[in-house]
Amino acid sequence: MHIAFVLGTRPEIIKLSSLIKACQDQRIDYTLIHTNQHYSSNMDACFFEELALPAAHFNLGVGACPPASQVGRMLVALEPLLNELQPDHVVVQGDTNSALAGGLAASKAGFGVAHVEAGLRSFDRGMPEENNRVLLDHLASHWFCPAERQVQLLMREGITGSGVKVTGNTGVDATLLHASRALDKSQVLERFGVQPGNYLLLTCHRPSNTDDLSRFTQLMSAIEHLALQRGQVVIFPYHPRLSAAHHALLSTLPSIRCCEPLGYLDTLALLQQSSLLLTDSGGLQEEAYVLGLPCLVLRNNTERPETLENGGACLVQDISPEALCRLAAELEGASIHRGGALGDGLAYRHILGALLES
């Protein structure tokens, strides 16, 4: 069997790492294709190193460009490559442009598409990621769902059969595997001069939060207010999409300590020792759920409702300072347990077993 993995972003690297390493360990023939959707060292290369992954066999070098152009360039590069490789399965993960391009190229060329993290739905078609994941699920031949909920959602769309399986979430695999190592190896708290439990961790990258500078200003001001109320600082590894105007605003908020994107182990160490996570990232939302960390989800909706059900996370639909402080206080008073609805840390084993049997 020959598996082609198509990836291009940090979350995909993290969430496919256990599956790629399992292929290595079991001497299964595979090819790793990197679209270069994330194109800087701190957004990409360090993750391969920290996760002990080999370099990609092929790098498409697509880089930054408008979304439709980006997907188009990926398709043009992937078509001849997949036809040359003749894989039995093309594995894509999640809802990125890289995943969509991998699925489209494979489907057009007649190769089976295995969608890892299938069946997620936010029901918000204004999100580019929602459109990507819906399209991918209707192209796929194998659907690897994090939980039973996603199986039911696929069924509503007419997607059924033996190819639909509950495997758990491969992001959980990575979190459980590397959590202790992150605490042992990372010195990120020392670099920031903070103590465990005495800081907030913030990430914010979605267009819904960053494209409108007025909304971004309101959100950051509310987070500054929350930090001051708690007497804690905010560590904010910012996304490259933030502009000079965003940074000018952040420079006026003394409680928010900005830094360039961090590696996986540093991020995982910060997560485990933070008092609260504020994020619009689906992957970090899952990691907080697994680790039992309180999380304010900076969105009106989520395709990961399981993460809201252990009492440790809630949606932030009102970004006023008062609402943010109230929600944070409610989470602090909640009884939070480590969530197990997204799998047992062995999703890679279930996925690979299904592919080998097919």
C-alpha cells in the first residue's frame, strides 16, 4: 500500500504526525507532500523538527496568495505528481486550502480520498473552512470522524457506509504523546518571566476577528480589561496576518505581551500552565479540552461542540469587557474535567488499520 499525505499548515503537521510516524514504524510506503501554505520557519519548519518528522518528499512552494489562486496553484502542482505516484490513498486532514486541494486533485485523478477529521460542522457557511470541510466530505471515500456526533452529521448529508468510522482525533494523539515532554524541554515560561497559573494565553487569527480593525480593537481592549482585573499578563503569539495597524493597537495595551509564533512544545507547555485560554483556534480548543484547561472560544459558533460539554469552555458571543469577565468567572467556578469524547490517543492506529483493511 502507498499513502500520499497532502498537508501545508501547522495544524495539519501536528494532527498527521502520529499517522506519519506509524507509517514509518510499520514500514508502510508513503509520500509526504507539502503545499507550503504556511511558509515560514516558525509557522512550519520547527514543527517537523519538534515532532521528529522527516522532511517532506515534495514541497510545492505555493506560499501566500489569494485563496482561489492558492488552491488553483496547488491543484496544478498536485495533478501530475499524484499521477506519477499512483497512491492507493490520498490522506488529507481538516479544512485547510491544502486539504481541499489534495482532495480535489485526488478525486479528479481517480484516487481514494481519506479525510481525517471528517464530519465537523459549524453551520456557518461564511467561514471558508466550513465550505472546505463540506466539499471534502463529499469528495472522500474514507471518513475518519473524531466522535459519533460527526457520523450522524454525515448521515444527514447522505454519507453512510463502511468507510465512515469513529477513530478519535489525531490532535489528541499528539497532545497526550508530547504533553510531558513539553514540560520537560520548554523554557518558555522563563523567557516570558511568568509563573505557572499566573498568565492568560491568547491566540487570534480568524478573519472574523482580525479583518475588521474596529472589532479587533474592541476584543483586545476587553482582554486587556480582563487581564488587569485578574492581575495577570496575556501571552499572545500573534499570527503573521496581523498588520501594522494591529500591532500599533497592541503596543498600547501593556498587559498583552506579543511574540512571534511559537513552536509546538512551547505552545503545549504554555497551555498546560496557563490559568485560561482565549482562542479562535479549533485545534487549541481541542487541546484545552483534553488538558482540562478553561477556554473562552472567541467565536459565535464552533464545529467542535464536544469541547463545550465538560464545563471548561464557552463561546464568546459578546466581546464587551463585562461579558468577558463574567464568562471567565463562570469558568473558574465550574467543575472541569479532562475531556475524553475526542478519543483515547490512538486515533492513528484506528485510521491506519482501516486503510490497511480497505
